[in-house]
Amino acid sequence: MDGKDVVAMARTGSGKTAAFLIPLFERLKSHSPQVSGVRGLILSPTRELALQTMKFTKELGRFTGLRAAVILGGDRIEDQFSTMHENPDIIIATPGRFLHLLLEMDMKLLHVEYVVFDEADRLFEMGFSEQLHEIIHKLPEQRQTLLFSATLPKMLVDFAKAGLTDPVLIRLDVDSKLSNQLSLSFLSCRSDDKTAVLLYLLRSVIPPNQQSVIFVATKHHVEYLKEILSSAGIDSSYVYGSLDQTARKISIGKFLYKKTNVLLVTDIAARGIDIPLLDNVINYHFPSKAKLFVHRVGRVARAGRTGTAYSLVSPDEGAYVVDLHLFLGRNIITESRAKCDGVYGSVPHIAIEDEDELLIKLHNNNEELVSLRKVAENGMKHYIKSRNLSSPESIRRAKELANSLHPHPLFGSHCLTAQVERGELLSALKTYKPSQTIFEVNSTTKGVAKKVMLSKRAKYDQVVMTLREKSNQRKKEEEKEEEREKGEERRDSESMADDLKG
């Protein structure tokens, strides 16, 4: 409000839109016929986010008399020429189309007083760096610039140093990264069981009146799961990157107006989609980047509401769960008797037997489903090749965790005592190391094989014991190194923020 440049770090749903609109209205006051040109500029990474900002601008500023316009790629540029000639006070735009319009109209931005870069980290992730630098060079020196971001990557810090003047850094809920109202559940299962687990969640865990967004790796999974849910009697909407704009609007509209309560999306397609009253996020495929997880689940538990994020974790994704907890600075909870929040547990097969039988029946009666599943499997192979690799230490830790997971509390009613005991027995067998070899078990004292093994033990027992001690020592050192790296990551983040202040 005092006119200083600002870098604000805030989670999705923390009220940042109002935080930059109210000072904008206060600064511009009302429409001025004497001033010819834009006075306020808001740049968004996606058309959906820009449209939502436009809607909020109209609602919040309806008594100010200020004129706002939206400039987006995909709309008729001729109409946008006309819009600019109507002398709007505020422009809400995506960078690519706005720069195109500036060049086509040879338009000057001499009267811009207030500039906002909304979700700036995503602006750079989506490749708008060059356009942003071009736009900022066309802006007048005397202006107030605000940059809102969930994270502070180095490229963004460099941009802030170049484009902002002595910015004030505001950190809102940065240390927690996730809302305190958000409940997390990590469900370990085989890749082939994920669809059955998804059906179980939608039919037996999540109330039918709640709205859920399901994140999948590829558009092929969107198409496959859309058919599965439809065949199972669950209506859903869907969005992916290459979907036609008209179909996209219709699909999102159905979900927003609660004609459907399930939305299937890919990460690229979900950028900019804002559902204020969302109840659940389901990670059908676990993200390979911790920051992407934060972006996904940041869509729920907003503005004081509660919400839940369910993550289905296959064996090859376990290392990413370890990476996430390191990033969040949290311990992994595997105790099955703990509360559901944050527990990393397994899915007992007995819990999803009904869903498994249903899926077998659906595939046997529908050749199209079989074809869609095959396409999705092929798409997954390409996706796995392109996703980020986890660290060797996280992979090792994930393998250890996989052997110690208990049934998740969500499935408590299905986990009969016999099932729990059976699982514990199998887990114990995986880690069992016998004290005798097969040559010694049930051998007579005169057996040659037993004598050979006793001789071997006498010679190498001390060597084996030494190696085991070294292995245990190495594990302890690796755990200390992991803690040290986590501390360095926190210090680097604080240092980057200090650099920005300087």
C-alpha cells in the first residue's frame, strides 16, 4: 500500500489475489478519461488463471468504476484490438499474447503505475522468460511491481533483481509449505492395483457429494480412467493439454457447477484451473518433483477449509515419497495405529477384491477398455523415461520402507487380525537371516557338509562380523549425510531470500 516493490511468497489459496487487487484499486481510484492507456497490468501463466482473476477483479472492484480487460491467447486478436481502443484501466493477460499485441499495435505503456506477476515461478517454468523481459523493458521506470510466487528459483531471483527496485520480501506460510488444514494419506500398492484403489476411494472413502481432482501422468490415462469411471457408474469431467478449447470449457464448467464431482487432469492441463471449494486431490501417479506435489495439493484446504490429499504410490515411486518428506522437513510415518493424517501405509488386497472383480468383468465385456489400457501402458513407458530421477539414497531408503509398511488405517475395517498377522509374517520372512545354512540344518555330526561349513565359520566369522559392523556404520553415516543435506537445503533457501533482500 505504501508503493514499494514486493516479492511475496505464498501458497495457493492464501488470498494473494485480493492482496494485490485491493492496493491496485486504492492506487488507481477510478476511471480517468484524461489518461489514455493502461495503468494497471496483471500477467498470469494461463488463460484459466487470468479469467479467474478477471472475474474476481469485476466482483471486488464493481463500485470503483475502473475498466478491466482480459487479453488471452486463443481469442480473436481483432476483438482484442477493439478492446485496447476502449481505454481499459487494468489489463489481465498471458505474456505471449500481450507482447504480440504490443508489437502489432506499436503500443506504449507510458502510464502503467502498477504491475503484478502472478504465480511467477510458473511463468518461468512455462517458458515465458523472454517475453517477460521484453515486457518489463517497455514499462516506465516509475512504477510499483509486485511478484507473487510459491517458490523462489534462481531464475526468478535474477529476474526480481533486474526488474524490481529494493523489493520488500514477504513470506506467508512458507515454512509450512502445506496448509495445516490439509490431511495426507500415502497408499502403497502395485501399479496394476491403482485403478482398483481409485475405485475404492471414490466408492467407499470419499463422500459422493465431495469434489475430487485426480492427477494422472498422461492424457491416455485420462481417457482410460474416464471410461472406467463411466462404466462403474461414476460421472466425471476431464481435461488434458491437447483438448479442444470448447470441450475444455464445457468439461471444466460441468465440474465447477457440480454436475460432476470428479475431474481427471494432467499437470499441464491443470495449470490455472481454480476450484475454490475443492475437497480432495488424488495423486493417481505420484509426482517426481516435491514442488509439483505442493502445487497439486495446494488446491485443497484453502481459505480455512479442510481437505485431503490421497497419493497412490507404486514401488517405483517410493523414492519420490522420501524426497517429498525431506523437502517438507517431515518424518515418514509408517505406524499403522497412528491417525490417518500423513501415514504411509500399504493397501491390503482383501480391501480391493470387489473392485478387482469389477475391473476384470468390465475389461472382459468391453474391447475398447482393453485398447485404452494398452495405449495408457505404452504412454506410461514414455513418461517414465522423461520423469526426474530420484537420488540413490532415497531409492535405498524407499526399499527399506517397503519392507516395513503396515496396512494403512483407511483400510482398518478390512484388515482382520489374521490378515495383519499374515502380512507381518511375510514381512518378517523378507528380512529373515537364518543362523545356519542348508548344509547344517538337520545334519548329523558326522556329515561332511556340516564339517566343511563349521570350518568355514571358524575361518570367516570374524570377517563377516567386521563387514556387518562396517555396513551398519555406513548406514549411520548416510543418515547423518542425509540430515546434513536437508539442513543445507534449508540454509540455501534462506540465503536465496537474503540475496533477494540485498
